[in-house]
Amino acid sequence: MASAAPTKLYADDVSLVVVLIDTNPFFWTTSEKNSSSLSFADFISHVLPFLNAIMLLNQLNQVVLIATGVNSCEYIYDSSLPHQQSADGKMPAFYSEILTKLEQFVSKDQRLAKNDSSLTMSSLLSGSLSLALCYIQKIFRAGPLHPQPRILCLQGSPDGPEQYVGIMNAIFSAQRSMIPIDSCVLGTQNSAFLQQASHITGGIYQKPAYPDGLFQYLSAVFATDLQSRSFLRLPKPPGVDFRASCFCHKKTIDMGYICSVCLSIFCKHHKKCSTCGSNFNQSQQDASSTLDHKRKTPEA
Amino acid sequence: MPQVKIIAKNFMDMVAALPAMKLDKLYDNAFICEAVLRSLPPLAKKYVMQMLYIDVSVTAKSLEEQVLPDGFSKHKVAIDRLLQLRIFVQSIDRKRETSYKLNPKFQDNLQKYLVYGGSLPREPMPTNITVRLPSPEELEAYAVDQWENFLLQLVTSAQGEKQMGFSSHLLKNFQRGLMSSRENESPKMSEHGFQFLLMDTNAQLWYIIREYISSAQDRGLDPTDLISFLLELSFHVMGEAYNMNSLTEVQTSAVKDLADLGLVKLQQGRKESWFIPTKLATNLSVSLSDTSARKQGFVVIETNFRMYAYSSSKLHCEILRLFARVEYQLPNLIVGAITKESLYNAFENGITGEQIISFLQLNAHPRVAEKIPSVPENVTDQIRLWETDRNRVEMIPSHFYDDFPSKDVFEAACDYAREIGGFLWEDSNKMRLIVRGEAHQDMRDFLRRQK
């Protein structure tokens, strides 16, 4: 940590928050039918004041908004870019900018879905995490002065096991650069990916019990800057689901075969590792001695 | 007992020291709520955010429960600050439980801010009236120029040179604190003056603004008006022109003084006049919290005590001259050395070694600033050593007792002095005792009881 340097040019609580919002239409349409959960419009009306609140807390704070669609992801808003100041008294200018950008994004995402026949229900979280990390790397490289970054995932749709490798890679690179990934899960199920992401990077994982009070969760828990977090007792998940997805069929498994050379995971026995090409039954006929039979269970 | 003196350490302490009525009046203004929120310690900001949409009081206990044992002192500081600034209103119920509630005005203003966004304090003038506005670079250069001029004035007037045109009461402010001027003698810079020069720009700015506000009180102005105007000023857009007609009388005179410091630039059109805030003004509320300053350094110190300062500013040269021997000056480079003589000179003027070191570290050239330490260790150590050279003798105000009636009384007195921690020296043969000054009263009472 650079905290030993005597010249602290940025105050401790200056933060860069990259917010990833889930725009998955499959999730939001089912969510709207359910009376206890949020509609997309309500969700946005909770998120926008939260972004504003982050910027209110410190003049140097920075907010970046990235939309996670089904087929694509995109930067929606970056508070560091110059924006026109046309406050008409009803709504800050950037709210309307975000709304129009989001609308464009959602319709573009929909068009992409029509061209592509393979139907997936999950959002492209690995893509938006990578975008967020790229942005933060850019900030890191811009100079020695930078705010403390963190990522906040507002995820609703269930995990897409086919993105396992991409998401894990993103998580590990976030861990290396010491970027916490906070996650707030709005769906009915816990997200194993995000549980692992927050656990590994030291972020906060929370699944709000009352989604209609989302803003309170956001402002009380996720608005807390990294420095203050070291003094506070923040919500901890009861357990983390460490299950992995296999590389061959992208299924979530709790028992499988692992390549002893490159640690790739498979749900079935293979003759050759599809990732690194190692031949499994070369010397011995008995497969069980060369293959690690490892059991992965969720932590209680 | 040493006299307890409350020194306004930063600007927000000054705001906190205002009477409750005036503070509540300040919170009518949304900008002030915003600026005050930003000035809070991080943990306090978090509490405000958490309580923002809670309309009932929250017990102190439930807030404490969140805090880890390590963070308890920080928690205390945050809560104290919030109470001082009347952002939290404390209430104690029948069961003697303390609970807090956000100040309703403050809460209301911030809630509105989050939903409707901030509006501008006043509309900028249309561009067809203001003929030619300075570009951001010009404005920045103007601000830096004006500011350096002002500081240079401080240095040169201390050297007995002629004064440039600054409004008299503005200058008087600084002379009061920073210069010691006796009659028939040219003003000499005081200890504070030298220390002031070594502070970073934001700290200097706030020092002056503080002095300015407290002197306004002497002139019969309400400091609340000035404080709210200054905070408001920091929310204006840099480089835009604002009509002078939109200001009250107090504000107009304040704007004129601030123009001398480079916070605003005044321009005169055909019919109307306007002011343009510079970066110094818009940064006012950023620098409210102590540690946020961004400035490129220019000084390189080598292990052989040579100093290279990449600067063409006359002010920098004068500041370096305070503690170093400047040898030659090239158009963009000042070359000098830190010597024992130059440092002794600085110490005599009341500058401490720590101040010099922190100045060198804060202003280290970007190339060396990346290194840790940015100033070679042998240089910093030597500066500290030379400083302690001068402080071989420590002076403690004390009292000397002799003529004790008997050995017993003397020894009892010695023991008592040790007990209260005031003992300094004794000579049991001649029965003499020296005790710290602050322990004198206790000693006197003790000796009286012995009789």
C-alpha cells in the first residue's frame, strides 16, 4: 500500500465508483410481475440518486456507469467527462443523459439478440467487469494521483455458467490490483459468481431483503468509502458458494475432474485436456491415479 | 494551569463555533449544506448518508454497534463533529438513552439535492454582453500571478521595500498576524509569517480568509454573511462571468478584496461589470478537508545538499532563500545549497526544521516525488541535527525553594514534588529544590499545611 508515502495528495476518501447495472430484459420482465420486487424504472430511480450522492460526498469523487446487457455492454456515463450544464430545475442534466443513453443501449442490445439465434438468459457480466477493470487500469496509468477505485455490481439475472472462466479471470485481476468488487444482488437467488468476487477481492456482498428499499441499502452500505470500511462492521454473507463451472459443458458442478497441469475443470473424464493439450492416459491405464478427483463443496 | 485557548484550526471549526441560531440560518442555503457535508471526516459523511432518509431518531447505541473496536476513536470524532456543526441533533429520552436525528433543514436540502440536482447559485451572464472572456489558461495564469504577487509583497515588504497597491485593510490583516511592526521601524516578518510562506496554497488561502472574516467582525460586518458568500462562491462555474448587480453590498466589497488575491477577476463592460471566479475560488470548498491539494512540485534535493528548483517564479526564489543559499538563477532553474549557515538563519526566524522538510517533501519534483523518501535521508537527518544543535538548553518556567526549616520538611517537599510530577532538581546538602512552574500552587498549599 502506498499509505506510507508522506505526500498524500488525495484525501483518503476520494473514490472512483464503477457501477455495473443489469439491463437484462428477461430478468426485469419477470421481476415486474412479482409484486414484492422492483420494476426496472423503480430500480433506475434508486440508482440515479445514489450516483448523485457519491458525487456529492466529495468534489473529486468520480462515477462511471456501465450497462450490462444480454449480448453487449457499454459505458453509459462518466462523470469526469465534460457535460453540458442545463439544469432545468426538475432534474440534474446528467439524469436525462443517462436515461437517453440507457434507452439507446437497450434497443441496440435487443437488435443484437435478434441476429444471434443462440438464446441465453443471463447478462454479460464478464464483459462489463472487464470494461470496468480496463477503465480503472486507464486511471491507474494516467499518473500517480488517482482516486481509490471500487466496482459495484447491481445484478439481477442469474449467473451464466458459460462465463465462468471470463468472470474468474476478471476477479483475479481485480484482486491483483486491489480493487474491491461490491455486489448487490436483486434477483431471487444468490449469485455464486458475485459471492466469490466479493469474497476474493474484499468487497461487500449483499442481497437486500427488501428490494423496494434499495436506495437505503445503497447509501448505507455501498456508499461507504474504502477508508471508513476498515472501522465498520459491514454486512457479511452467511456463506460463499465456491462451486465452479466445468470447461467442457459450462455446467456448475461440485465434483469433477481437474487437469493436473493447467487446473482446468471438467465434468466428465477426457482423454486429453482441451485447454493445455496434456494427454491424460499416456503412461498408465488407470485413469483415477493421474486425474485428481477433487471435491468442491460450498463453504458452510 | 496553562490557559486554554481555542484556536480555529480550519475554516469549518470557525463555522462550528458560530452560535446555533446562525448555524441554522446558514443551512437554509443548499450550497452551504453541500460544502459542509464535503468538509466532514469520511465516517461522518457515511453516517449522514445512512441517516438521510430516516425521519425518526436513531439511538447512539445502534450507531456504535456498527463500529469495530479499532475505529472507535474515529467514530467519536465523527459524532462530535456532527454535533458541533449541528448536523446531528441530540436528544436524550426518559431512559437516558441518547439518540440522534439529522438537522431537518440540512436533511431537506440534501434530499432535494439528490433528486433534483444542484442548481447554480446565480445565472452566468449571456455571452453577447460579456465581450471577451479570458480563456481558462489565461484565467489560471492571472490567478497564480495575483496570488504570487500578494505573497511576494509579504516577503518584500518585510525587507523594507515599497508596497504595491493592495487595499489597505486587506494588508493590515496579514500584518496583524504575520508581521511584527513596531513604530519607526520597517515591518519585520514574524515567526508566523515565515511559517505561513512554507504552507501549501490551500492552507495559505484559508488562513487569509479566516483572518479576513475575523477582521470583518471588527469592522462590524456579520461573519455569517461572508462565510455563506465564500462557500457559495466555490460553487460558481470557473471562467463564467457573473453580474456584479446580483451581489449585495457586503458581497460587492468582499469581491473586490478577493480580486486582489486572485480568487476572482473583475471586468468592466460598457454598461455593466462582472466577476469571473478563478480556480482558487472554485477550489475553496475542495480544500476544506485538510489533505486534498494537488500541485506539481519543482524542487530536487541531492544527497550532497545541493538544491535544484525548476521554477521561474520570483516567489519560489524568495521562499527558498528563507532556508537555503541561492547561488545562481537561470531562466527556469534556481540552483542553491542547503548549508548550516542558511539553516541557522531560518531557525533564527522561527522556522522549524520539520517545516522545511515538509516543504521540500510537498514540493518535490515529480521525478523525485515517486521515490521514497523524496528528500534524501541524510539531508533530512542533518536538518534535524542542526536544529537540535541550537536547542541544547531547554527552558522550563520553574520555582526555586530554599531555607527549609528542617530536613524532614525538605524531604517531604521533595517527595511531594515527585508525586505530582513537578520535580526538577534538588540539592539535599544545601536543602534547595526546584519545581516546575505549574506545580508551584500545589507546592505552596503543601508547604503551608506542613507548618
